[in-house]
Amino acid sequence: MCRWLAYSGSPIPMDALLYKPKHSLIDQSQHAEMGAETTNGDGFGIGWYPIDRVAKQTPGAFRGIGPAWSNANLRDLSEHIRSPLFFAHVRASSGTAVQESNCHPFRHGDWLWMHNGSIRDFARLKRDLLLAVDPELYPEIQGTTDSEAMFFLALTYGLRDDPVTAVERMAGFVEATAAAHGVQDPLQMTVATTEGETTWAFRYSSTGQSRTLFYSTGVDDLRQLHPEVDALRMLSDDARLVVSEPLGAMPDAFNEVPESSYSVIHRGQDQMSAFNPR
Amino acid sequence: MCRWLAYSGSPIPMDALLYKPKHSLIDQSQHAEMGAETTNGDGFGIGWYPIDRVAKQTPGAFRGIGPAWSNANLRDLSEHIRSPLFFAHVRASSGTAVQESNCHPFRHGDWLWMHNGSIRDFARLKRDLLLAVDPELYPEIQGTTDSEAMFFLALTYGLRDDPVTAVERMAGFVEATAAAHGVQDPLQMTVATTEGETTWAFRYSSTGQSRTLFYSTGVDDLRQLHPEVDALRMLSDDARLVVSEPLGAMPDAFNEVPESSYSVIHRGQDQMSAFNPR
Amino acid sequence: MCRWLAYSGSPIPMDALLYKPKHSLIDQSQHAEMGAETTNGDGFGIGWYPIDRVAKQTPGAFRGIGPAWSNANLRDLSEHIRSPLFFAHVRASSGTAVQESNCHPFRHGDWLWMHNGSIRDFARLKRDLLLAVDPELYPEIQGTTDSEAMFFLALTYGLRDDPVTAVERMAGFVEATAAAHGVQDPLQMTVATTEGETTWAFRYSSTGQSRTLFYSTGVDDLRQLHPEVDALRMLSDDARLVVSEPLGAMPDAFNEVPESSYSVIHRGQDQMSAFNPR
Amino acid sequence: MCRWLAYSGSPIPMDALLYKPKHSLIDQSQHAEMGAETTNGDGFGIGWYPIDRVAKQTPGAFRGIGPAWSNANLRDLSEHIRSPLFFAHVRASSGTAVQESNCHPFRHGDWLWMHNGSIRDFARLKRDLLLAVDPELYPEIQGTTDSEAMFFLALTYGLRDDPVTAVERMAGFVEATAAAHGVQDPLQMTVATTEGETTWAFRYSSTGQSRTLFYSTGVDDLRQLHPEVDALRMLSDDARLVVSEPLGAMPDAFNEVPESSYSVIHRGQDQMSAFNPR
């Protein structure tokens, strides 16, 4: 299990969401409340698009293998880097090695990808799943996780052209491969992906009991409800946040993403639709 | 807060106590039950005396800065090293840096030292405490923790000649120094120390509400009560274990060390006495 | 021995100087030419002032304990962070532990400090040197190096008010303390320090045979001499660089800082003066 | 490029060969003389068979991602662990990530494997090479290196039953796969492998210009030639050492393994034969 956060809106220093809120993502790395595991201490990562991004420049990334809660570099970087769109992830390994190449968000060109969940019996399915990855893309797989395999399958199925269809085909392929091996209910996922402009967030599981996922309500409403919260003041009206579990002191700030659905977030607009593996 | 374990008896592979019991020390690194903190993921260490120890040879040591629960080297080493006397420690930092030089057990010559607890307002007291360390010993301080400062104070006060008096003088000096700075109830400690033959375990706090400490009851009795526990079979009758919280499935295997007392364990004999800071 | 680099001028991505030049600082981490040691693989660090720095905001910092040449995070961060003033350092330990708290640049408030060189017999002198640190500053010492001790002595002697005098007094105190312990020729240093606007660079050793130090000649002249060098195009006319050994393909780009002298660099102006320990 | 060492003979503490000789393996990690790269600072590993090994017990292993020369744990473990048969390896990455799962020696059951060299254009060939790995073994691949792929191919071709044939088939398959992709002269290798009783050491390259490999001459002769060398006294007459480049002060202690050949070492006997990829 893992916890993650995806932000888009006015540029803010990343610590405004990673550290400052009550029950922030870094707090969740030590004391999650909604996940299968309370501790997410098996590595972490951030990926961000620079304020002054040059066209097609890759997003920045920083990953580490210790717990997020004690990492002095993570704290310092998140205080000093402002970004209009960033991902952050804290990891609880489901068995694969704790190493930077297994830390989310994964990156390919200008795309980021992060995942909470797992593929059941991944060790048994891995060879067949990786065989389906485009041979041109195959050499760029860096780590050994199910999450990265899902990313490269989605890239193979056209993530860069039609993200929703690509993720639906990936999910369908994982389920078909699992069925061929006699593995029941293989897929459990909340996934976020972006190319720097639009964020897609997916909630799905083969059993229909997916890990939690929440999206923020409008900042304008929140500011009226919580004039005492500093972090809200620096957010633009179009700021949007998607999270594994709500941050802090504002339970009314977050709505649950429904089971088997996905959300597309672009310049403060978000649209929810049903997710159907193909 | 931290969790620790001190074993002496017949040589056993360290994983017999670190990994195999239910609620083992490594389990406690992720899910402690009795401590101030449930997670002890800020580094770890083991110190052991080799089976074929040459006279005055230092004990072996292995320390790491990530969580114990995901450390492949720790698991492997503890499976492959057998020892008749070893210490193991999992750390939850009370603020000082997560680095190997701050991981317990600390070592000086043939002595080991480990600690659970803290000195309140250590940053304010540190200079005065370190000034009292013997200038000959001072250059050998490697890290920045209160725990190592306590070790070097105890060495200064004669740990190698009269361990109990040295620890009592250390505790008294810490309390006197704190009083001079207006710091109330400064000391909270369970400490274990050894030279490879005898283990001393101390439980004390300025408030009289010390962190928990337990010692194992006789192995012979246990074997009769729990014929189903494999680990017991490899233990000799003189095996003794001191722990921050009981391992696993045998609640009757452990007795609590009383408040403000210490235990001396030597070749299967243990003796309990009152602890009085001087 | 270590290698370091201090840049000020128009904001540039840090990799323009850390990675892109021939014989860049990262190359020097693996194959230095002028130092006492060819390999500087015992940790590294960068410190930078953000483009959009808020008044008195601390500089950003990132430190790591492995070699710089293989660190994926360092490469990525230096590509994605632009700064008008930054320090970078690669370390070869002279004996103290390889841990982040011993990596340069050191930081205190809005000041940065980095050092190449050593204090001879530091272990013997350390206690007396640290005793001279202002007790208010003492608790903020994080690591165990001679370099950080020099920084805190300079802070004690007024670095923030009169940097040159403070460094001269620090050097004088180190030499006097060494003399009292019978240690000959104790100090070897090139040091850079800054508060974000002005950079001071010092070259001094007790023996008068200091580690090398170079400063860049005018960017305008260089651009005419080397129209083929891309990196020069992004530099403003007031860009200044101070380095342990010249970067790459432009031997005419660097002048040696004379023995026992210091340089003050502010908005493209630099001024050289004699350095005299007090 | 990497450096490695394989020892068999009377049980000795590993530091007797890793640290104590002049130009020891750890010295070579910082200053190799014969390799393509002078610095081998991209991780390290040791694998050893315990003195009191239980039947079929796996060998112990310890791996790390920093340089060997500054690793306090490696120094301490090698002082405290005695073994009759151990492998040690220092790594210079040829491009794959610096992470523990890429550090040698690799282990499978009771077998160890380590490698110096590379497969040219491995990224392009990787998919086809891994496809040839036995699907039962495939899930146990932990890292991303060419060296580990070679190990799993050799296991697939029967390493455990007929090591020489298996390694010859592996080499032949790598060369055939490379030819199919238009990659010239793909294989460069010195390899050591063992099951704890016998050590096989291979020297081969597609070009016929393989990395250096040496084996020790008889200990008895050496003792007469070098009565001043302490380490020799603790060695039994049947001790044998295979190394990437000779240790230290005894040039007459080592003979070069000829091009395209392999050596089988068992209880002090060694036998050299020609190596022919199949």
C-alpha cells in the first residue's frame, strides 16, 4: 500500500501540501488512517513541472529509499521548489525491493505515473506482462515493480495519445493475463498520470473494493469555510488536489472518487466518468 | 523511543530472536505496542561477540539508516551469524539525525551500549554534558545523540571498572546538569551494556515512570510450557533475554524489570538490585 | 581533499556548470587533476538561492553520501533548478564519517560555507576548538568535521557582520590552539562563504602552500575567445565563478587566486586582498 | 569494469585479504591499476560460506551501494566473519543503476556468481536474453544488470549440474543473440561461480582480449619467499585465490589465467582448460 497526492493550480512551494497541513502526506507516511498499512516507510518520490518550464522539458524528480518522515533533503527541496503541478508518493512495499528505481512517480519523457495498490501474484505474471511491452520501450524499464509494469503497458497501449483508453486496455490486459494463470481478482489500483497540463486519476479494482481516492472541492468555497487555514490563501481558484486520503483539518474539503471511475483535471475543471477495463 | 533486545546463552543465529518469533524485534520496528511511538524506522543496529572470539577482540557491529523491517542485509547477516551474546536495537529518532553514527549499539573497545529513552532538552544541555567527558575519550565520540553522550559519561565515570556505579554517577550528573539549567525530569532510560561476558540492564527515569523493560524467565520452564516453539529448543538452560517489550506468543516468558532497578546477568544467573543516581 | 565551485550571475540551471563542461565538477569527483586525491567520492552537496527568493529565506540544500558521479537525484535536480547564486562541493573524507551532516556546503540561517583542506590532528584539537564556539550556536552543530567547526568559529567571531575579520580570527585561533598542543602547520584551506548577495573566497595555509583556487575571467572576453561554448551564451556579463580547479576546455578562462589572499565578489565586481590570520 | 576476488582454503577473517594486503581489493576500489576504470566506487558485495555451515544453507551475503573504501560496515563485518570460501566484488557501473540488487556476488540457492566485464549494447539485447531464461527462474531476477542476466542464463543451461557447459552455452547464446542484432564482439567477461565446495573461474571475451585474471601460486612456496607477510601464516597449504589483479607486495604470488580458458579449484587442486562458447 502507498499514499499519494497530485496537485495542480497556482505555483506553490511543495511543502505547503507535503508538510504543513495536519495529517499531511508526510504524516501519512508514518500514520496513515485509511490504507491497508499504517506505515509507508519504504521510499518516496516527488515529480514536479518547473515554473519556467521549457517546452517538452521533462518534469523534475527526486526519489529516496528511506522513510519520507525523516528525510532532510525532501523537506528542504519541498520548501525551496515551487511548482504549478506536482506529484508526491510515499511507498509501502508489497514485496519488491526498496530501491530508488522502484520509487514513484515513474517518469517517461514528459509523463509522470504513480500508483497505490498491487497486481496479485505479480511474480508469476511478470514475464507475460513485460513481454507485452513494446520492445522499443522495454529497455527503459528501470525497476522491478508491478506499478512500473502497469505504466509501460499503458505507454504501449497509447497513453500519450489517449490516456483513458490506454489505462483501460492495460487493466483489461492485466486481468486477462491473470485469468490465464488462474489468478483471481488481480488488480487493485488508484493511479495518477499527467503530461504537465492535464491530470488523469483512476480508481479501480477487480473486486470492486478499491483503495480510497479523494478530490478537493473548490478552493473558493473552502476559503470561506476555513479562513483560518494559511495554505488556502496561496492557492488560486483553479487549484485541484487528488489524494489517497484527505489532508488535515478540513473534512469538507474532499469528495470521494466513486468506485470504478476516473477524473480528468485540466485548468481547474474536472470531469468524472466510468472506468471500464478493455 | 526505541526498542531493544539483549541476548546471552548458547550460540544461536541472531534471526532466531530478531525475525522468527511472533512480535519479534523486527516486527516491533514497524508495530511496537508498548512504546511512546509505534514506528521505529529511523535506523537500527546489531552488535555481537563472535563464537570464536579472540581475547579482547571488539564485538562485531552492523548499523543501517533505513528501517530494519525492509533491510535485506540485516536479515541475511542475522541468519548467517551465530553468537553467544548479542545486542539489537531499532531506533525512533527523538530529533537527532538519522545516520549510522547515531545508531545503537555504540561500541568502545570491547564494550557495547544501547539505550531507549532520552534526555529532555538535550540540545541545551549537550555542551555541559560533553565538557564532562574525559578529554582522552572525547575524540572518539562519533555521533550526536544523547544516548552516546550517556555512554561516554559512563565510561568517564569508570564503566569498565564498576559499571553500576558509573551508570549511577552518569544519571546523577545528567540530573544535576539539567537542574542547573532549569530542566525538570530530564532522564528517561532503559540501558543495556556489556563487555562480552556479563550484561547489565538498567531501568530508570527521573519521573519514576520509566519505559518498559522485561527479562526472560528460565528456558527450562518455558520449554515445558511451550513444547511447540522451535526457537526454545536451540537455547541452552542458561539463556537469558532482556527486551523493551516481550517477544511474541509467550506472555509467561517475561517478567517486568521493576522501576528504578538494574539487573546483572552472568552465565545464566541474574541478580536484581535498586538503582540510585549519584 | 575536496573540490568545489561557487557561481554568481544570471540564473542558470546548475547542470550547466556541474555536468556540461568538459572536466566539470562532477568529472572532477571521479578524476581530479590538481588535488591531493584524484577521487572525491565521499559525499557531495549543493546549496542555492532560489530565483524568487523571499527576504531572508534560507538557501536550498541537497546533500548525499554516495559519489556525485552516479547520483541520479543530483543530476536531475541540477537540471531542473535554476539559480543566480549557488555552491557545489564534492568530498574526499580526511577521516571523518561519510554522512550527510558532514557534507558541504554547511548552512546557518541565510549563510553557506564550504571548505577544501583540513585541520591537522583535528581529533586532538577538536574539544578546545568547539569550546570556543558561542554556546548559543553550539547546539546547531550537526556533524563532526573540521570544516563545520571552522564555520561555527567564524560565526562566533562575527561572520555575519564582518566576514573577512571573522575568518581571519578563526584561522588565527586554529593556529594558536594548534601551537598550544604542539601541532605544526595546522591549517590548510580554501573556503567560500556567502549570504546570497556577496561571495567571499579565501585561500590560505599555515605552510604557505595552499590548495589551488581559481576565479573566472570576464564572461565577455570568454565569449569572444570561445564562441563554440554553449554554456557561455546563457551567462550574463557579470557572471563569476570560483573553483578548486578550472573547468574544462577553456584554460584561459581562469586566473589563480594568489597564496594567502581572499576575493570578494559582488554583482560582477571582484576585489582581491591579502589574508592575515589574527 | 569491476574488480573481484575469490578465496578458498582454511577459514580466515575476510579482512585478511580485503583490507590488510598492500594493493588489497579495497585499495583497488579506489586505485585499480589494470582495469578499464581506476575507480570502482559504484557498490560492492561479499558472499561467504559459514564455518559451521548447515547442509545446503545459502551462503551469507552483504551488499552496499556506496564505495567500498569508506564503508564502515564492510570493514567491520570482514574483520568479524571467518570463512573457508568467500567472494568479494567492487563495482564500476557500466550504466545500470547503483542499487543493492545490482551488486555482485549474485546468489541463487547455494550458488554465488560474480562478473567483471559487460555485454555490449545490453539494453538492446536484454529482452531477447531474458526471454531465454527459464520461466520458473525468471521471477527470481532481482536487478537489471547484464551480469545477473548471464547468471540466470547459465542457471537455465544447467549451471548446477555441469557448470562449464552451462557457462559455455550462456556465452554462445549471448554471442548468437548479439549477432542477430548486428552487435559485434558482444561479450567481455571474467566470471567466478561456486556452490561452496568448488570454484570455477572463467576468462573470455569475443575479441580475445579479455580483462585480466590471476590465480595464486602455492602457499607453501610463497611462505618461503615472503616470511615477512603475516597473512600467509594463517593460510593453509591448500589455500587458493583468484583475482582481477594481483594483491600487493608479492608479484611472484600470482599467475595469469590464459585467454579463453577456465580454472576449476577444489580442495587446493586447480585445473586449467580451454573455454569454448557453444
